Amino acid sequence: MRNRINKYHIKVEFDKKRQECQTGDIRATYPFSQGYEDDFDFSNDHFTIVADRSKVHPDGEILSTSANTLNTQILKGLLYYYAIAKDFPRIKKISITLSRARKADFAYTECNNITQPIVNPGQKVFAFNANDIKIIFEETDKGRAIRIALSYWLTGISTQERYYRFDRLWRSFNRLFLYQGNTAKEVDGMRAMRQFIIDNPLIFPQTLGITDAYTPHELRSFKWRQMILNDYDTQKKTKAFHDFILRYHDAQVMDLFNEMLPYRIDNLRAEGLDTAVTTHIAANRNPVPIEKIPLLAIKYAYFIRNKMFHGEIPDSTFKVHTDENDILIDRLNTILSTLIFELITHSASLR
């Protein structure tokens, strides 16, 4: 094991004081640290990292090489500061000094050209509690998943372009449900996240407040017919359509399904599944509000994501006027941004 005789002092300064960011000391390991920890200290207008390493980094390498562990730690600190700030910070200066025994200190000059992670002078709708977000300092599967999700979430909520926002938010959500499902397969991850949401309604008061406030007209405004015809486009997928309907029990969702049935009733009859579906819809007339979250944030949003990602529809930004698709994307963005915030806030409840 090489001795860690090189002490790096890193200071990241921001544009103004933010009292909510003055949280003090945090110790954190780094990739392949073998138990060694770095010292973070968060003040209202800056944070510092004191890190011992065996390697001397050439000037220009620390910030420009993502593989080195000092870069990783700086990004952790930035994610933490940005997550708990009530607005979008702007980096003013980054200073790095290397101290070695019996040698002169070396000050890095690579910090003159800083790329701002986020450019947005406005206020944030969400700010995390400092204790809820400390998971990002951990070198665990969960810590890494939350860091990735948080990076996309912060970028998503900061942009004004709605379709880019949707793309960033979906990537954030994707990382969370793949982690929850302990899988690389999207369908398995979405199934695990759906069950987690259904089982934990108390975790999602803000998201529930959004989806449960939809009027029947607003809920019907989503393009359910297109989704059904796309996702269950052949006779072979009729059983999957049957299973999809039987997974839900909310009365308002049943009303939606009742309106969808004409598009696939012949297929259901051909497979002998029509009675089971119509009986299920008629029998479930009580509200189960939590079900609308996975219906919209997972099932419907995944349908939209695939249409965009695979280039099955024209670029949604290539237009001369706002249309109904823009309104629906705005609604999905509101749901996803809130849902992801609540998932990360309650990451201790994830597996």
C-alpha cells in the first residue's frame, strides 16, 4: 500500500452566502479508498475538502480528468451544496493546493476556466434537507445511484426547455428504479418501483397532491388511446393488456380503462379475456389515489420517452406554437420532478 503523503486542500467558493448550506463537517470515503476518508466542511459561501493521496497530480489534471478521486469528491461536494441550496449557486472560484513534507506547496492553476454545472439565476421549487441527502457521500450502490439521479434531477429542474427537462428527469428516475429493482432491465426496474410506490403512499404527499387533483377531464387529456394502440398493437399482446388493467383498482383509473376498451375489446373477446376485464372494471369503484402516480410517472411517461428516444415522432421543439403535447409534457415534468425529490428525500426506504 502506497503512503498517502500528499495533502490536497480544495476550496470551492460560490457567488453569495446561503445559510442553509452551512452544515459543517462531513467525512467521506472515495472510490477504492480502502477505508480512508476525506474531510469536507460546508460553510455558507464555500466548502473545503482536505484529502490525503499517494499520487501527485500534474497541473491541469484534477478537474479535467473524471477518473481521479479528487474530481469525484469535488462533484460530491457540488451535488450536496446545490441540492440543499434554495436557489441555483454559481461557482466563483476553485482553489487547490498540494502540501508535502519538506517541499514547497504547489498551487494548481487549472481552475481559471470554470464550467458552471447549472446556469439559472432563479429560485428552486425544491431544496433538500441536509441530513436526507448525505447518502451521496457513501461509496455504496445506493450512494452512487442517488448521486447519478441527483445530477440529472438538478439539471432537469434548472432548464426552461420542457423536452430537455423531461429527458433529464426521466434519466434521473431511470437510475432510481433500476437501483430499486437491482437490475439492468428497465421493465424489471419499473415493476419494482411501481410496487414500492404502491406500498409507501405516505412517502409521496406532494406527488399525490398533484395527481389526485386532476379532474376527470385533465386525466383523460393524456393520450391513452395512442398508448394502448402502441403498447398492445398485436393480438399476441392481449394477455398483457388484460394484466395491465387488472393491476389497477382506482375508480378514476377504471373509468379511463372503460373508455380504452373499445380499442381492444375484439382482441379480448378472441382470447376469452373480455369478461374478466369488464368484471374487474365494474367491481373496483373505490378511490386508490396512489395508483395514479405509477400510471402516469411510469407507464405513460415510459411510452412518451420511447416515442421521443427512438425518433418515432418529429422533434417536439420543431414547431411554431405551443400545443397540447407541450401541456402534457409540462404535467409529466411536474410529476416526475416532485416524485424524484420525494424518492431521494426518503432514499433510506429504498432497498
